Amino acid sequence: MIAHLKPEQSSDLVLGSADKETLAHLAACPQCQAEIETLQQTLAEFRTAAINWSADAAQRVSLPKVLPGAQQKKLLAFPAWARPAWALTAAAVVLAVVLPFAIRRQQRRGAASDAQAQIARDNQLLAHIDSEIGETTPTPMQPLQMTLQTAQ
Amino acid sequence: MEQVLSISQPVIREDRISELEDIDGLVARYRAKVLRTVAFSMGDLDDAASITQDCFLQAYVNRAQYRGDCSVSTWLLQIAYNLVRDRTKTRKSQFWRQARLQAVDVTAAHLPSAASSSESQLLARERLEQVMTTLADLSPSQRTVFVLRFVEEMELTEIAAATGMALATVKTHLYRAIDHVRTRVGDAKKEVSE
């Protein structure tokens, strides 16, 4: 059985990068010659058809006209009346970004001072509890203790 | 084939740069070329028209960046390919399966050699349909490479430069496309002869 051209060899032939071995087989094999000829014919037909189609399509579709230089620059540049408005818009954007951060920072500071006051109150309470626990007779039991002492 | 420039060829470089100044001439010369490359990549004529316009606008606005190292044609196709890539990033793959190149039908009334017999016209049409079916199965990038090679007849290195792909990637895309066309056309030929 004859080994015909591999797909890569056919591609190489179409791309014009075939090696000597491939070219030698092509010269000796009518079947591969016919296959490559059909492939090249198909690609050539596609090229012609694509060019013909695009020539028609370019006329059919409306490509909006690109403006000449001076008009183009004018279109892309900010008009004079819009420049102060642009500066104001930029300032508003900066404020909109910066202001929430500033407010949040201020709130955090307030929250920190509140926390310190709470800690002081808690410490005072704990100290009071400690002093209460430190006494031998709890405050509610002191009248009973005094009665017992008097009875003795 | 792209003309390679050296430092001793400033005239060609200057000519290329000045070509961009005449926007109307630029559009007239390259409109069909950019449109067909984009249309085959996108599979949609409206999108292709929009991208073609954006391509010329970008080329004109950014003309100061063009150094004349490659041809104006390659530079335009480079801009067009980047626009196609940006546009296709926003599309889902489902879109591509559905698009199927329906808007780009080269088989209808654009067959070459109109003087040939009706039988050869029929066979040519059949072959073109096989090419279109193959293209519909390829990715937009693969279609672009195929069209740049077989319609614009660009060298592989030029295609790599215009698309920003590695040369090996360009070759892989082309090998795959050629193999599909060869198989489809061969199968269709067998069916006709049987």
C-alpha cells in the first residue's frame, strides 16, 4: 500500500514550505497531485469570492464618514465653555470620594473616646465590687451581725 | 509580501506615514480589506461595519504613533484585530456557535470565473460551501489567520506581527484549518463521484 501525503505535508505544500521528500512524493503520486490541486483551487476560489463579496459589502454597508483632521480634533477636544464645567465635575468627584472617608475617620475618633469612658466606668464598678467582697460580712447581713454581737 | 525596511529607506517610511494623513484615501483603499477580515472573524456584517469604522478612526487619531516600520495595511489589520479581540471577549461562546457566519455568504453571487459551465459553477459553489462550513467551526482568531493567509496572502511572520500571536500559533491555526478544508472538500468530492 502506498503511503500518501500526511495532513501536515499537504498543509506544508499549500503554505509553500514543503520539504524535498514531500515534493518528491507529490511528483510521483497522481492521487496526491489531484488532492493538492483541488485544495489549491478551492482556496483560490475562496479568495476571489471573498474579495468580490467584500467589494459589494463595502458599498452596501454604510460606514459613517471619518471626519477630516481639524474637525476630528475639534470633536475630540473639550469646547471652551465646557472646561469650567469639567473642572467643577472633577472637584465634585474628588469630594464624593474623599468626604465619606473623612466622616468615617471622625466617627472612629468619637467611638474611641466613648470606649475609654466606658472602660473607666467598668473599672470603678469592679473596684466597688472588690471592696464589697473584701469585707468579712456582706452589707445586707451587717444588721444581723450587730444584733448577734449585742445579744452576746 | 511585506516590504522590510532598513534605516537607509526613510523615503518609503515617510510615504507610509503621510498615507495616514489622507483619511478619505485611506478608507477608499483599505475599506474592503478591513471589512472582509473583520467580517470573517466576527461572523456578523453589522459588527464588522462598526469595527471597520472604529479601526479607521483609531488609525487616524493615533497616526502619530505609527512609525512606518510595517505597511499601512498591516497596521490597519493590527488595529482591526485588536478591536475584534476586545469585542469577542464580551461575547459568550454560545454566540459563536449560533453565528455560523450566516451574514457572510460568499457563495451566493460571488463565484469566480462566471464564464465557466454550470456544472463547474455548481462544483465551485459546493467547494466554497465546504470552506464556509469549515470556517464556521473555527474560532474567530483561527478565521482571522486563515483569511489573512489565503485572502490577503500575507506571510506567516506578517500575520504573527499583525495579530500578536506567536509564529507557532499561526502555523497551528493554519494547519488545522487547511486539514479541515482538505477533508471536507475531499469527502464532498467522493460523494459527488459515488
